[in-house]
Amino acid sequence: MRAFFILFGKELRSFFLSPLAYVVMALFTFLNGWLFISMVKAMQLQVSSRSLIYNLFSSGWFWMGYFILFPLITMRLFAEERKMGTIEGLLTAPVRTAEVVLAKYAATVVVYVVIVAPVFLFFPLFQAVTGEEAAFHTGAVWGSAMGLFLVGLFNVAIGTLASALTTNQLIAAMLTFVFVMLHYFLGFLQNFGMVPGSAWTAGMAYFSTTEHIQSLSEGLIDSRPVIYYLSFSIVLLAFTHLIVESRKWRV
Amino acid sequence: MIEARNLTKRYAGRTAVDAVSFEVGKGEIVGFLGPNGAGKSTTLRMLTCFLSASEGTATVAGYDIYEDSIEVRRRVGYMPENVPLYPDMRVDEYLRFRARIKGLGWRATRFAVGEAMDICSLAEVEKKMISTLSKGYKQRVGLADALVNKPELLILDEPTNGLDPNQIRQSRELIKRLGERHTILISTHILSEVEMTCGRVIIIDRGHIRASDSPQNLIRRLRKPGSVILELKGSVEPAKAKIEGIDGVKEVSVIHERGAWVSFAITTDPLVDVREDLFALVQREKWSIRELASRAASLEDAFVDILQQSPATTPGASEESPALNLEESITAEDLDESALVARDEEGTKSNPVDPAV
């Protein structure tokens, strides 16, 4: 556990001492700020039965920017260490591989939270500026924040695994992006050409990130997505551990 | 300190290390010697628990490298080949980080990092980014990292690789000093380094151990006759005939003629010193001489000799030269400095001597 905190600190530090975190954070916040304003304008023109939060997180624009985040913050985790050879010094120190994997993962999750958190400042800021009555519940804000956190846990785990698979950061980034998108589209499959009401459709609905977020952004906390994202994150990290340890397999 | 038994590493279709067994005692400085690709790094990586052995095992400080990997790693300071470091960290910061993950507490870390920087003379670059350091400094940071938690065993993979001659000499002295406190296993292909620092040498080639002994014993074991160089002013043939007349001289050949000066390579029976007789001859004949020296065999000769005895020939070795011929060629070539360099570059390619010269 001791080594975990030391490694966690080192990872965080190397994130926030490099310009990458700040550039990503600035661009992401700018993009979503713009999107937020557009949403507000759109809702002025056209009456919507949904809340601002629901509309923001249902917009394809939001997800586009959102999914580019993960390759950027996860690609260097293992790929860079393996490329530079520093992994050799790291894994010959008296630390457990699990501590290394978890420290890198946890630090990246923190970075993810720091990057995404400003989006949730938009809502109180909007109210403070306009002085309008809340057009949404606090529960909806918390619910969608929780949803994004869970999806983040899952996607960062995908990126961590991809980064452990290769020594090339670009390949790691592309793998992450493809898998993150594939998982997202899995939830849309029910919309294409399948008989409504079939077992398939119902099954696929469980994978639908959009649906999870939508129900959470209405303030409805369902335990199923919580368990879904947490358990898959654990499985992905277990795979990462396996990959990093694979050099020690007796073959 | 290290006890390796049948350590084997197989990669897909290739055996990098083949049933290697050796021991390193406490307090020893052992040189791990071999040509490139001999399996040195792979063996060290297994000992430091970075790779696992396909077969066999080893204990380090009494702990099994597979079963008690963490305990082994606590006791080993390892400097990997090419010294990988985090370029975006400062020297002191990097060493503090390394000391911490090696299990030192806050206070111990401050003290240990200071000490390691002292030993490796890093004070002047303490606050510099590692990416801006020269190769020599990076090497020293790597060494400071390896010894920061005062491990019982230091494993250094080619620590002087890529340094200039002056830096090599400095690091040699440093390693010698470290040998007073640590057991050291050091891999290298620079022979003079081993000859000067190591009490024992393990020679490995294509995954097999070829020899394990002190440098002195390896040289002594060398099946190589003694040789003397004599450079005199005079004509070749009569002088040659007279030298051949001395008891114990096996063969006389000409290394080079420069103007009136002729340089002879005199091969003698093993362990026979003909220098006194030669001097008497020179006095009798009233020759002018400007060199009379015996050439001691070096670890390099022993190394080349041992590798050539290996069962399978290296690709560079010429097929048509039988062992006897090779041996002659070593003797004659070694006498000539330039040929020595040339041989280094060409591997074990032989150049048989024409006895008629």
C-alpha cells in the first residue's frame, strides 16, 4: 500500500507537470462551454420537455469531445515506460505489479475527474448569472456527475489495458479510442434493424452508456449501471495486471 | 549471495540462456563477461526478477527469485543496460522517488539520497533535469539509484557502456570502492575493466558458461607460449638464425622492418624466460637494440582463447583454419598493436602466419 501512494503521487505529478493535462482540460472545458451556451440558446427557441442537463449529456457533440479524452490521458501509462525501458527499473524495485497498475489507474482517474469537473460548474454558474429558478434538480446534477464518473472509471481502465499492450503510444491511443467507441456503439445496436422486444434488444440495452447517463441525469440512480461499470473496470485492470506480468510467465 | 542452478531462458524458438549454474559469494566482485548476445542481460534480468526463468532457478541472499521475488528485489540494486531514467524528473527528485519505492522512510531517504549523490559525485547536477544530463552523469544517476538503499548485492549491466576513456577509468575506481561494501555482479564486454576490478570472471557465450575463475588463473591456464619482442639494427637472416640458436626458442618471426631496424617476435616454450640469454647474445654480437620486452598474456587473450574452444564456431570464425593455426595467429597478431585492433573488429577471423617470413 505504501508503494501505491508513492507511485500514485509520482504519476499525478508527472501529469500535472506536463502541459498535456492543462491543454486537454482547457480545450475540453472550452468545447463544452460552447456546447452549453448552444443548448441554452436552443432551449430558448424551442420548448423542451427535458432538462438542460439531460439535453447536454444526450447531445452527440458532448460525447465526441468526451471520448477523445481517454486516449490522450491513458496512452503513455505503460507504453512510455516500456519504450524508455524505465519499466525495468520500476518492476525490479520491491513493488507489486498490482500496486503499479492501480497507482497508474488511480492517478489517471483523478486527472479525468479534474478535467471533467469544470463542466459541472456550468450549472450553478448559469443560475448565479441568470438568477433564474432552477430548471433542473440538484439530484440530476449529482446523478449525471456520478454517471460520468462511472463511465470514466470504465474507459480509463480500457486505456490502461491498451497502453500495457504496446510500446507505441499512438497505437495505444488508437486502440483505446476504438474500444471506447465500440462499447459506446454497442448501446446503439438496439436502434438498428432488430426486432423490438426481442431478448437481444433487451440485452444490448444493458450496455448502453447513453441510456445509463440519461436515466442518471434524470436523477434516477439505478444500481445496475453502477455494478456494470465497476465490475468491468476491475476485469479490465485484472487483464492489465496479467499483461504486465506476462513477461514472467514460464513458457 | 547468488546461487544459480540450471537457469534457462527460452524465447520462441531460441534459447538465450541454457542451463547456467554459478555462484557468487558474499563480498565478491564478479565480472560477467561475454560477446554481445551471449545471454548476459537475460541472465541478469532473471536474477533481478524482471524476467522469469523457463527452467531452473536461483536464490539471491537466500531467497528464491521466483517464490520470494519481493525479498530478492529489496536486497538487489540493479542498474539496467542503457540506464533508463525518467527524463522529466530532476536528479534529486528521481533519487528520492527511487529511495522511497525501495522502502526507505522520509528521513532515511533524505540521508540516503545525499550519501548516494556524494558517492557518485552528483552534487553539481542535483537540481538538473535528467533529460539535460550528459551520458556520463546519467550513468552515475543510474548507479546512485542502484545503491541508494544500500543493497547487499549490486547488479550492474554494462555500467561503462558508451562512456569516454576518462569516465571509464573513474567508474572503474568507483566500482572498486563500492566493492568494499557490496557484493557486485557486473556485466561487460570491456575486458580491461574486468581485469582491473573483478576478483573473478564468469565467461558466458551463446547461453553457456565457458569459464569461471580469477583473471590471473584464466591467463595462466591459457595454452599459449611465452613471447618476447626484440628490435635491433641489423640484417634479418643472420640475426634470426642466431636467435633461433638459443635454448627454449621455438620460433622467430619478423613483425616489421623499419629502415635498418628489425623487430622480431620470439616465441618460446611456455614458462621459459629467454631474455637474459638474448641480452648476452646482443652483447656478444654488439647489436644496437631499442626494445627487449616480454609480452604478458592478457585477459583478452584468455577470453579469445576460451571462446574459440567453444564447441560451435562463431559465424565470424574461418572454417579452413584448424585450431593449431588459430593459436599461432593469436601469438603473432598479439605482438602487433594494430593487428590487435583489427582482430577486435573482425571478430575471430584468423590470419595464419607464414613461417617463411
